[in-house]
Amino acid sequence: MTRDALPAAVIWDLDGTVIDSEDYWMTAEAEIVTSFGGTWTHQDGLDMIGYGLPDTARIMQGRGVDLPIDVITKAMTDRVLEQMDGRMPWRPGAPELIRGLFDAGIPLAIATMAQFAMAERVAHAITGVAFSAIVAGDQVTHSKPHPEPYLVAAERLGVDPTQCVAIEDSPVGVTSAASAGMFTIGVPLLLSLDDAPTSVSWPTLAERTPQDIFTAFAAGGSEL
């Protein structure tokens, strides 16, 4: 396969894609809401997957959390980071695939709705890898499902977004990447991607290789 047939970059979502951290976020959300006497169910947490932290914070304010949005988002992030100190919950195959892509010379970026501090923590935890760009939720105007996070990532990498592969776990994230014109690999975790605009859907990243990504991208999604 020639270099021209390879993706210009692979851009990764973080929560639910690289790390299985959605339970950490749900725990943080529930603890904050209940501390103000409100109720936060598992379904409430599922409904927020993929959206920006300010979007979640506004819903939490509606459940009685009497704090500014920026204070809520920092409190959520701090609680998730605290849980990550105990265990970094990698999704099977994600660190190995990222390392393989880096070794193959493919530029890598992160496009996440988490704050930059958390994205940087995860990026640095993957030994032997350097991400060329990190686009975090506190660095963009529009949250996913808007395409801005992925368009900014491509811009920072200096590549055509239509020549990039995005890897996502949620319908919101897939919509963001697809709206940016990217070839999107969906790897569902807690939410179905059956109705999401994925180019390819894989049940797991375990045992997947860079060549699997290259082959799917070259085939335009017809090769799984």
C-alpha cells in the first residue's frame, strides 16, 4: 500500500474509546448532584455520553446543583482524575493500536470533550507515543456533535479532514467526526451505533492493527 493510500492522520476520541471511563464520569455526576439533594440516574449519565461538559453541567444545574458551569466542570474532571489515579481503564487494544500507528509514522491527535488536563494525562500515559495535537472541550466553542473539534484537530495537524480517520464510541462523537468529513470507525461501548453515520463499525479494538485501519480506509468502508 502506497503512502498516498494511507490516512493523513488518525484522530481519537478519548472517553469510551481510548479509556473505558464513562462509569467514572457517571460517578462524578451523581456525587455532585446528590450532594445538592438532587437525583442523577444511570440513564441520565448515558444521555450525556459524548456531549460537552458544559452541556452536562447545565443539566446538572437543572437538577439543583447551585454552582457556576465552570466550577461544575472542574469538579467533575477532578473527581474523574482522582479515580484514574487508582486505575487507568484502557479499552482493550487501544494503547497497542495507538502505539502501532505512531510507529508506522501516522500523525495522531485527540479530539475530546474532556478538559485538556485530563486529555494530557491520558496521552502521557501511553508510553512511547507522542500525539501531534490535543483538542479538548475547554478549547473549542462548539461541542460534539458539532464538527468543530475534529476540524480544529485536522487544522492543527495541517491535514485535509477528509483524509483523516476518526475513532469514536458514541453517536454524538460519530456525528461530529462524520460531519467534519472524516472516515469514522465506530467502536461502541455503552451506546449502540446502529443508526450513527459510521464508515465502519468494529465491536472492539482488541487485536486490531494499523493495517486493519489502512485497509478499511482504502476500501472506503467496504472492507471490515
